[in-house]
Amino acid sequence: MWTVENLGLADALPGGWIDRIYASDQEDPLARDATTMLLAERRHGNRLVQGGKYTETIDIPLSPSVAGKYIAVITDDKVEQQDDT
């Protein structure tokens, strides 16, 4: 489960953004030397008002070999579909 809150100065406009769930050996799954697997994506197309938030859940079955080697990292809008300013 994860929660995203719009802490920006304006609404996140309709048109969408993507939450991505990774298994990674680093906190930044996109770091140059990270070993990372994209596990799932959740697309959002509605407006998220300033100060608004939402909570998501997803079940992702993993191999037991992942235990202790990777951490779950959830990012929002890494492709910068929404302006963060």
C-alpha cells in the first residue's frame, strides 16, 4: 500500500501520471548502478487537487529469491508527465 499526496502549489491536471513499483537494490531504482526490475504500473488520469491524496494497493507475487536482495520502491511521475512546479 502507498499514498501519494499533492504537495505542489497547484492541482495535478487531468491527462495523467504513472505510479511505478520497482524491486531494486538501491533507494533510487533509476540510479546508474542499480539492479532494478519494474514490477507494475498504475496510471492515473484524473485531477489531483492541491493537498489531495490517494492510496493504492496492489498484490505482486515474487519469487522467494528476491527476499533480502531487493527493496520495494514506489515512484510517481518519473517520466515527468506532470509539471512539479
